[in-house]
Amino acid sequence: MRQVPLGGRVIFVDWHGVLSRDPFWMSIRDSATHPLRAQLEANLANVFSRETGTANEWMKGLLSSEQIIEAMDIRLDRRFRDDFLSRRLYVDCARMRVNVELFDVLRTMKAMALVVIATDNMDCFVDTFDKARNRRTRPPSPQSETLAEWAFTCDDIICSSNVAALKSEDPVGFFGPWLAQTGLNFTDAILVDDRADNCAAFRERGGATLQWKMGAQPVSEAADRLRRWLNVMTLA
């Protein structure tokens, strides 16, 4: 069982939209001159189309990143090795730029609550995050702003591709095993997420929520709300 701070509380924090906005393969997609950009963008549009459902299968771990890459069937010329897209996917995950200001806020709260990433995400992301979290031991420098440099500040991660469940569709399947293992309940937790459906599903199970979106609201707003929640839980 994980060591839980006095008071038994956990802050669940979403990744995309809250702690980062960088997409997969950003080094290719952000380059107007990259020779694979057009193919990749076209194929990813199909992967993330609601009609295909492919992205959900990828997020639930029913499809692997390698299967997605194979299915996209992007033509590589002689400049690229056969595994180029796979290698670049993982490199770009590690280099995702993060919300340093919010990470700093969360780091100050670790004495009062566990800080756990809770993300509907893919195998490539959780593998990269786990490796980064377990590798680094020193605080990042003021210039650090990537996943690889900040992941270690989190106590754990729950990812849909590991638990085969999405937050809004099955909050018990997503959060339940982690909460049970830690000896906590939904009522001991708050979820910081940019999506209304994820927040609604979490509240229905008894948890507190903060709907907050990176770039749309100031970090001070999230910090104040989290401190108020911690204070209320301390007095309860």
C-alpha cells in the first residue's frame, strides 16, 4: 500500500488540457516543412475521428501504439528507418512542454495530499511518463519545462490504457482499483480536469472536482480552489 499523507487525500490531475497541450508527434506536426507532416496529419484525423472509435480503443489499451502506426501505413522514403515514427513518438512524449506554474503549485501540496496524474491516454504516454518519473531524483531547473523533467514530482499515474476504462464512461473502473489499493475513497479525492463529462462522472461517485483548462484560466484560480479544498478536508 502506498504511503498516504496525514489526512488521507489525493489530488487527481488530468494531463492534456491541464498540465500540457502538446500533441503526439509534435516535432513533425509543428514543422511546416517536415516531409511526413501531411501524411501524418491526414491519418491522425482518421484515428481521432469519432466515427471510427480508433482513438478510444488506443486509449483503452485495445490497440497498441505500434498497431496504430502500422495501420496508418505512412510511406517512409530512404531518409527514414522503418521504426522512425515509433521512436519519434516516444521522444516527443518525453519532450512535451508542461504547465510549470501548475506543477509548482502541486509540488507545494504534496505534504498534504498525494498528487496523481489521471489521464485518458495511450501506452506510449504512460510508458514514457513512468520511465521519467522513476529516473529523475533532483528538482528540475528553472528552465526545465518538459514531461521528462517534471514527471518525478507526481506520486503516481492512472492511465486508461492500463485500466481499460475511460474516466467519463467508467469512473469506478478507472479510479476504483487505485483507490482501493491505497485505502482511499472518492470522497477523499479531488479531480482537476478540463472536461465537463469527466468532472460530472467523478462527482456522481462522491468526489470533488475542479474544471480548469490550461491557457483559459489563471493558475492562481486553480491554486486557490485546491487550497480551499485541502483546508475543508483538514477541518472535516
